[in-house]
Amino acid sequence: MTEPVIPSSRARVLSGMRPTGKLHLGNYMGALANWVKLQDEYECYFFIADWHALTTDYAGTSEIAPNTIEVILDYLAAGLDPAKSVLFLQSKVLEHAELALLLGMSTPLGWLERVPSYKEMQENLANKDLTTYGFLGYPVLMAADILLYQPDFVPVGQDQQAHVELTREIARRFNQYYLLNGREVLPEPKVLLTPSPKLPGTDGRKMSKSYGNTILMSDPEPVVRQKLKTMVTDPARIRRTDKGDPDKCPVGDLHKVFSTPETLAKVYDGCRSAGIGCIECKGWAADALVLVLQPIQGRRAQFTEAQAVEILEDGSRRARARAEQTMSEVRAAMRMPLAARARR
Ligand code: TRP
Ligand code: SF4
């Protein structure tokens, strides 16, 4: 049974994440919070790129499935709503693999070797053998993920911008070779750059899973408070009587993102005059974080794992219907209609 594709006049967006485990505040502020806003204005497709996880973790795959559950729960916790958005799993929509294979035929090797993150990741993850076809092909699979839904926009952070640019080039090349009745079937999507505030982790570096400095969306209040206690501060404030500067302090950066203007004013005054101590200041930052996390964790508690899996299954069915529509155009443009008939 194929589901009917619901026609929509709204512009379409698509984005996704690899299932790396429980998501943190950086993921929330840098992506999810923005996706939640887009739901009301756009026709939205948000997915979990579990095949992409294989490009680096092919030698140990046991965490991918449990991580997928955590990520869909975090999507739902953030406020992504299956009644508004199509939430799906890449590996449940086989058309991603079909289109990736087809796009790979016309993608020059040089384009892939020149992707900035290619060499970089190989160096950063030197403990893994990433001299594989699959890892080199990461951007081709990503192009397929995107182009399959013929989206107008791809909301991503700056780190993914180069990938979307390459997707546009891959689409352009495809359209040069193949047209359907004179029409391009893979329109070039635009990057919708997600504004993301500077969000430091507990060690003062950018919050990132690979630094082990994260505050998770699912961290309970005592854990949040404990993590804040160990967070680094302005190094100038060694003693309680030393004056500091919130602009040179990662805790100050958290206040700028999460605290009210009143609290922020107290932080600036108190820090610069040594009128407050860092412990007190961190307590206020924790208060602000807890306030942000409360509704998120409240939503998360409303879903069982089984329901989350169900939501992914239902979304994947809807995604497949949309993907099939694009693929029938792709197969026809490529003069391979027999491929289409073979699957009935
Ligand atoms: N590369 C993205 C990341 O690491 C994940 C991803 C895969 C993606 N396919 C995508 C993002 C398509 C946007 C669109 O986060
Ligand atoms: Fe940082 Fe606050 Fe301490 Fe100032 S008082 S150094 S802003 S933690």
C-alpha cells in the first residue's frame, strides 16, 4: 500500500541529524529549537540519518539503534510534532539508497575529496579507518537525503553549509544530464542558515559530544546543577575578592543565552565588582537552564519508547510516499522506466 501524497502549497524544508546519542543543549539551540519554529510555516521533513552513522561506526554498530531511539525522543521532547512534521528514519526509506547510488554515478571524485570535513574528520578520528568508499561518499548520501524531497530549504548550522553547497552542485550536474519533458527534476535547495548563539560546554570550549562537556536535554536538575558547579569561569577570578568579567567567562555566555535581562544585569554588576561569588552566579545560570529544560523533559516523559518507534514508522511511511514521487520522476528522466515497473 502506498500512501497518498498530500499536496502542499507551503515551501518545503528538510533536515536531519546522525544518531550520536542523547542530544545536548547545543543541538537544541543550534538546530532543534529552530526546526520547531519552522513547523508552522513550512511543510517539514526531519529525519535521523542512521546510515550516515555507519560511515564512521561501521566497525561497531551496536549503539546506532539505541541512539536512534534517544534522538527521536529528543526530537519529540524539543517539540517536533508528528502531526505537523514528517519525522522519519533514513534506513526505512530505501529510496535514499537508490538515489545515492544514481547520484554517485555522475559525482566526480574530486568534488568529494575536496570537501573540507573529509580530511579533517579522518585526522580527528585517526583511531578509525575512514579510508572507505562509504565515508568518501557521505556527501552523496546526504545529497540524496535532501534532493529526494525536492525541498526549497535545508535548515542547517554553518558546519553543514559546505555539504548543502555540494548538494546543489550534484543536483545541477544531474539536471544537466537528465531532464523530464524539458523540466529539471532535482531543484537546487537553498541553505537556511540556523542562527546559533555561542554555547560553551562546561570546559569553556564549544559544547560538543566529542569534548565530553555537554549538558543534555534530558539531564535531570541535580545533574545540571552539578555540571554547572564544575564549569570553568573567568580565570581572573581566583579568589572571591577578585573582580571578573562575564564577557570572559563561559558561565557569563550561558547567562547571555538563557537568563532574563534582570539576572544578566545582576551578573555583570556583581561579577565586575566582586559583589557576588561564582557559586551564586552559577546557581542562577542553573536556574535558567532548568527553566528551559522543564517543558522539554515534560514532553519527553509523555512518550514511551514504543510510541516513539511507532511515530518513526508512521513518518517513514509518509516520507516513502513523497520519496517515491521524486524517484518516479528521476527514473523517467534517466530513461529507466523499467526500474519503476519492476517494483510493483
Ligand atoms: N550531516 C548531517 C550532520 O552530521 C546529518 C545529515 C545527513 C543531514 N543527511 C542530511 C542534515 C540532510 C541535513 C540534510 O549533522
Ligand atoms: Fe563567571 Fe559569574 Fe564567576 Fe563572573 S561571577 S566569573 S560571570 S561565574
